[in-house]
Amino acid sequence: MPTSQDQLRNLQKIGKLKAEPPSQVEFDGLVRSAKRKLPDAENPALSPDSRFILAYDAAHSLALAALRWHGFRSEARYIVFQVLGYTVSFPAARWRFLDDCHQKRNVAL
């Protein structure tokens, strides 16, 4: 049975991911970015659209941090959500929800 790292390497082989050594500085920056945005996303004084974008951006930062932790990067934003099953063992229903949010974000832009 392939490991999560094997699955990520397979995605690299088909060009969906690029191998890049992890950077603690980048990882920490992505986590800090998410931590700054999440409280704002809970602010009821902001419009629902603004709150959605803030929450989406925070989720994307954390998902990218997980991917970078494993030594990969993607040029496609949606991939970071689709590989959450491999990077943080998210169940399919959770990463699919975030992938749906990504699609809604693209429609709204």
C-alpha cells in the first residue's frame, strides 16, 4: 500500500506537484498568516463575502503549509486542498468541502 509520501511523489511525477525542500520560515509565515485572518473571518461587522475570503485564505495558507512541510509545492491553488488526505490525513469529506470553497471563490472573483 502506497504511503502518503508515495502519493505525493506520484503527483510530482505527473507534474501536479514540484519537489522543494521545506522551509521552516515559510511554514511559520503561512501559519502566522492564517492566525491573523481567522479572527477577522469571525467578525460579524464584515460582509459575508469578506468573511468567506478571509476564512478561505486562512484555510489555503494552512493547507499550503502542510504541503510545504512535506517538501512539495504546487502552482495550482486547488491542489493544496486535494492533497490534504496525504499531508494531514483529512477525510475525503473535509478536503472536498475546502475544494468546493475554492470553486466558489473562483466563481465570486
